[in-house]
Amino acid sequence: EKDGYDHFMLKEIYQQPEAIKDTYRGRLHANEGLIRMAGVEDNLQRFLNADRILIVACGTSWHAGLVAEYIFEEFTRVPVEVEYASEFRYRNPVIRENDVVIAISQSGETADTLAAIKLAKDHGAFVFGVCNVVGSSISRETHAGAYTHAGPEIGVASTKAFTTQITVLALIALRLAQAKGTVTNSDFHRHLQELELIPEKVEKALETNDVAETIAGIYKDAPNCLYLGRGFNFPVALEGALKLKEISYIHAEGYPAAEMKHGPIALIDEQMPVVVIAQKQEHYDKIVSNIQEIKSRSGKIIAVVTKGDTQVRELADHVIEIPKTVDALSPLLTTIPLQLLSYHIAVMRGCNVDQPRNLAKSVTVE
Ligand code: M6R
């Protein structure tokens, strides 16, 4: 059932082009300039009347929520807050009747997320679920929702669930932006067309496997690792770090690149690998100067760059090239080499990739 792959995780990483297609099939009609999702259309007024959107989730799903925050605010201009379900449920949070709460969960069984949903419903909010497992508790508990259609995810480390969650959330954000008139026609069409090109670009991003394996061989014994990103790719830095720590047991942290100078830069020395997501997009010059700061302290730089990049290449110790896309969708590509990197490091360290110690696929206890 691993289809010739050594691990479910690797199989699931490679399934992403198909999984993303399955996610938008029947929903995205780029040529007609249409996005159709029943769960959204049936509740369009609830979405359009929302003063704000609250996103609740845990772990990787919370990272998808953070990416969604950037996408929703960019396109719909509705304020978004992303909450750890565990903190939200115990904080006595402010929840209003015209809040829309989006709960994200691969398994649909995460105890804290489920409890957060119940709390939001008790306060009269409209709760929308983004789940992978059909018929799961969260999909039943929410008022409406959209499945990710990623297919079964067996590896404990979430991979295709993450990219398909982002796909669903981007579709929702674009549809709402269109309905609200907060996106120009040309931007709307451009993003639909780019979304349709994502699966083939993910294929290209998967071709970084050999480079990722080589880099993994060099840094597999590092005790620590930093991940940096900005904007849409800040959450990808968090996700890259989570992936590394959960399967390889290397201590890793993700940071917004500009936060370096507020503390973590003190950690940098020649022993410290720093993975930087340095796409040729908005704030590129800022990320280049962040890379210079690391370099002048002798940190080892592994940069995920846009194909054709020359500036970062000159500074970095290693570069991983991926195709260009629009900024908002770039997390779908930048995350791929980070999954591969942690996979290979974990394998080289002899770790149980699919079932890391102390972890379960669905966390049904709080
Ligand atoms: O099933 P869920 O998406 O609700 O699970 C949330 C987290 O437990 C999950 O994403 C976890 O962080 C993964 N092991 C990360 O790879």
C-alpha cells in the first residue's frame, strides 16, 4: 500500500500534485472565472456579513490557518485571527454572532478543535469546517464545510493535508473576495489560472528531492536548526520546523525573518543551519538583507529560492530552486522541499518516519 515508496510520508509527499487537483476538481473553473463550493455558496450571506473570521486548529492545520490569514486579509480585507484551539477554548474568548469560525482539521477528530467548535456554536457563531476525513466528528459538528479530498493520510507527519487545506482556503478567500468586490477582475483571474498550474509546479518542486537528500546528508547531525520566512511564507517556516522536529527529533524553530534581530540571531554560529524561504516576491530585498545578517555571523544558509535567482545564490551555502507563482500561492510550493528535507534527515538518523515517538495521528485527548 506504500506503492513502492519506503514510507507513507514519502508517498504522501509525492501524491500532492494529484491531491491538490482532487481538492479543486469541480470547484475551480479557471476558464469561466468561477469558483463553486456548495458549502460556501449555501452560506454566502453568513460569510459576507462576517465582521471577522476566526480560525481554530492545532499543529500543521494551525499553520495552514496562518497561511489562510494572510490570504484572506489580502483578498477579502476581513480581519482574521488564528487561534490554537486549545488556547481558544480555555480563554473565555470574545465570540460574536456575526463571527465566522473556520475549524481546520485533517482527521476531524482533534479534541481541542472539536471543543473550540462547540464553544463557538454556543456563542451563536457560524462554524465552517475544513476537514479531510469524511464523516469525522468535526465535519458533523460544524454548520457547513468543505472537504480537502486529499485521500487517506497515514504518516503522522502531515504533508498533503497541509497543501490541500491551503488550496481549499485559497478557493474560499478568492470566492469571497469576488463576491465582496475586494479583488480586481484581473487579479482574480490570474490567481485562478495560477491555482490551476500549481499541480505541475508541485511536480517541479518535487524534483528538488535529490538536492534535499544531499543537503540532508550534510546537516543530519545538527543539534538545532532555524527556519525563516516572511509574509505568506512565514507560516511555512513554522511548518518546516515542526516537520523536522517531529520526525527527526532535531530541535528546530521557525521565525519571521525580521524577528531574528530581536533574539534568535544570538544563536547563530558556524554550527547553525538556517533554512530561509527566499522567494523572488514582495519583500525580497528584505529577506536578502536577513540572509546577509546570518552570513556575517557564519551561519549555514539553505535557501529555498525562485528558479533563476542569482542574488541569494551568491550568499547561500545551498540553494533549492522551485518554480515561480503568485505570492499568495507560493506556500504550496515552498513547503515541498522542506517536507523532503525533514524526510531525508529523519531516514538518515534511523528514525521511525511514519510513526514518530510519542505522537499519534489523531490527538483525541486534550
Ligand atoms: O487532524 P488535525 O489536523 O486536527 O491534527 C492537528 C495536529 O495534531 C497535526 O497537524 C500534527 O501537528 C501533525 N503531526 C503535524 O505533522
